[in-house]
Amino acid sequence: MTDLPLKDRIALVVGASRGIGYESALALAKAGAHVIATARTQGGLEELDDAIFAATGQHATLIPFDLVDGGAIDRMGGAIFERFGRLDIWVQAAATMGAEGLTPVSHADPRGFAKIEKTNFTAVYRLIRSLEPLLNSSSAGRVIHFTTSVASAPKAFWGAYAATKAGAEALMKCWADEIESTAMRVAIVNPGRMRTQMRAQAYPGEDPQDVVHPSAIGPLVVELARGDLQPPLEVSFKEWSGQPGASALI
């Protein structure tokens, strides 16, 4: 491998066990970054590590934990500091619609709603709080946060997911404005229609072959993670890739 634009960069991918997070982590590793991968599922992380090792000959650092555990987020930040001293790239790909999936707002289960809120919104705040000093220690810290169209265009039955993703996007925009004078930059990415488990949950009758495989987003993630480029605050994968058709929900 001769062209490694992210050689020696340290990249954290949150939600790396499947879908967009998995493919982002694999693309970053192939571009030369050392990947720190987190998710709830140990098995999914081990499968990712096998894929990274097969492609690069290097292993990832695996940290299995649940984002609802704020203390674990703080401990992860401390562990990254002790081992690496900095963080160059943070990809925030973890999100959940909850076990209920799409449901009227008035029918949402309080416990399920609370878990969605903690995973999609509060965890983002906790991660910003924990990771900002590490990203600021990089010569060019880059943050890639995946959002959704329903964050800005809410629709019936998407209440908990849409509201929490909108809140997380607002947090990221506020934070991006706060760190404008630093070397850190935030890119908020709408991936559009992709063949993920979450999309299958929302659209069970859809033929998965009709939507883009999440591996297609890898080159965009690598581009946004580069320290020698200045990423825009908001990015549409559809527009970046020149895909035809309307923007989608997930």
C-alpha cells in the first residue's frame, strides 16, 4: 500500500460493529489510520478486526461498551490519552431507533424512549466532553458525525429518532462554532439511503439491492478525515457522489 493519506493518524469509530460505522472503520484503516473501534457487540468488533487485519496486516483497538454508560465514555477518553496521547479522527456512527422501531409519539415506551435519547443525544454530549482535549492535541482533529434527513424534516412515527438526531446535530453545530479558532473541524454527513440494519428495520419490505451498500461511503469518510483538507460543516453523500434521486431518511 503506497498511498496512505491517513498514515499514523489515530481514528475512533463509535458504532463500528456494522453498517456505516463498520465500513468507515475499514476504509480509515486501509488509508493508514490506526482504528479504535467501539460498539456494544463484541462479535461484530472482532469481525471488523479480522477484516482490518486481512486488509492491512494491523489490528484495531477494540473497546466494547454501551453508549448509555456515560462513565464508560469518560474512561475511554482517559484510556485513549494514556495509550496515544491524542485523537486525530472521531467518527460518530452509532444510533438507534429502539426495539419498537417506528411508532406514534404518544405510544412510545418511556424506557425505550429514554434509551434512544441516551444513545443518540446524551452520548454525543458525553463524547464531545471526553474527546475534545484529545482532538485538540492533534495537529488537525477531524470529527465526522452521521445525521439523517428526518432531523431537519420530521415525519410521522419517527418522533424519538428524529428528535434525538436533531438534538445531536444541533449540539455538533454549536460545538463546531465554539472550536472555530482551533485546528479541529466538524463535518455533519447525511448518508442518504444505505443498506443498513436500521433501514431494514424501518422499511422491512424494501429490496436491499435497491439501496447503496454502506461501503460506498468509505472514500468520503477518508476525504473528510484528512488533516490537509478543510471539510465543510454539512455534507450530503448523494451530492458528493453525484447520485440521482431524492434525499432519504436513513
